[in-house]
Amino acid sequence: YQTSCEIRRASIEFAEKEEVTVIEPIKKLMDHHDPSNYWYNKEEIRDMRKESKLLVKQEALGVLSPRECLRGLESNFTPGYRIEKQKKVWESVLALQHLQQQTGRKDVEYLRRLSMFYTREAMETATQRGIEDAVEIRQYLNETQKKIRRRSML
């Protein structure tokens, strides 16, 4: 959890020596530790929600810092966006189920395909965001590598 007043690093540095950390499987860890340590508590979740709402408000007012990331908060920009999407899927699936009941026919595969039809839009949006992120990251890494090369030539 990071507050907006903390300073983030603006560059990447490569270590002189690689370090490898062995990560124990979660099942092994839970034998010896309290499982509640591996989940967010109610206070942490409340703080994350407050921070998310603050970021959305800052974006709406046009005062959001360029260092802040809004990834995953897109549905908060349009009130009721997610709920309307869910209702559309539910209504379609329920209407088809009702029709199947009236006709005495049960086609679970058709219900699955109908649900997937609505899921496809979300999948395409997520894929597009992933592609945009990959382009931004590649540009950032290229710029950072150029800066490192320039510094090493000095």
C-alpha cells in the first residue's frame, strides 16, 4: 500500500550481482504461520477503497498526478457501468433459461455460449489495455536503456 505522498523512483538501476530468492509454496508456509497474515484485513481494504475513490475524484477534477495509475478503476468513471453490464448478461441468460423451460428444452451449452458472447467484450477491452501497456513499457525501457548507455559513455 503506497500513499500519494511517497516518492517513487523515476529510473531503473541494475544490480551488480543477481540475487535469487526462493519462494516457499503457500501451502508450506501456512503450516507454520497464521493464514490471516496472507490476506488484506478490513482496515486495509477500507483504506484501498478510499484511495481509489480519491484517485477517481482527482481524475474527474483534472488534478491527478501523472505518477498515479488508474488501471482497474475504469468502471468508476461512469456511474453504474459495471452494474448495467452485469444486468444485461443476467437478463439475457435468464430470458433464455425461461424460454427453454417453456419449451421443455434444456441446452446448457447454448446458455454458456450466450454468456461468453457478453464476456468477449470485456476480454477484448482487457486485451487492448494489455497491448497498450506493453507498448508503453517497451517505450519506457528503450528510453531508460538509452539514458544508461549515455551515462556509461561519459
